[in-house]
Amino acid sequence: MKATYLKLKAHALLLREEAQVVCDQDRESYLTGYIKGLSRQFHGEVYEQDNHVKFLSYTEIDPTTKGSLAKRNFHLGNGYKDGLTAKPIGHGGPGRDQGRPAEMENGKRVNVYLSVKDLELASTLGNGNVSAGIRLALKKHPITHMPVI
């Protein structure tokens, strides 16, 4: 039971970090809620006791309501509800078409050559998504500015 919780939580944390890299606030809110719901499912009613009813009420919000807080809370509530069921989640997630990935703002498709070891590492970091793994690795790199060549 604990191993299942840790595996699902680690996966959700990776996906949330990926959402932060590509600035997908809806996905990030959903995954934050999912992690909270998952934790309540595995740790019992003591966890998020004060917020449980509030988070579930967020699922009733109209996501088209003007204002980013309403939309954020809607996704957080739905993530929380899904986390309570401990159902595994994938990269596509709610509201996403499966298949070809979404276009990124200021993004460009490129081909890269990687060693087998680097390819496996990028795939592991991105939970099966090599591009996401490369983005996560770049985000963690300490360089804060581009060197002039």
C-alpha cells in the first residue's frame, strides 16, 4: 500500500514539475490537488481534514467563470477528487487530447542525438517523455544566462 502511494506521488510530482516547465497552470493546479487527494487517501481522514469539503466543493465551480482563481480551484478540486480514488494518471490528463503533444509557446520541434544512456535518462526523468525529461534537466541546470560565443 505504501509503495503504491509513493510510486503514484512520485509520478504526480514529476508531472507537476513538467507542467511548471511548460507553464501549464491548469495542469499544475490539477496535479497539486491530485497529490493532496492521494495523500488523504493513503494517510486517512486526518490529512487535509480542514480542507476536504472545500476541495471537493471546487469541482462544482464553473471553469468558464471569469477569473483565474476560479479556474485554478476547479482544476485543483478535480485533481483532489481523482487523487482520493488513487487512480494512476498519465501525461495526457484531463482536458488533453491523447497523441500528438500540444504546441508550446515559443517552442520549436528539433531533432537531437543522444547516447543510449542519455536517452534512457531523459525518458526516465520525463516519465516516458524524452522531451519533458530534457526540459526538466535544463530547468535544473545552474546556468542562469546564455554565454556569448
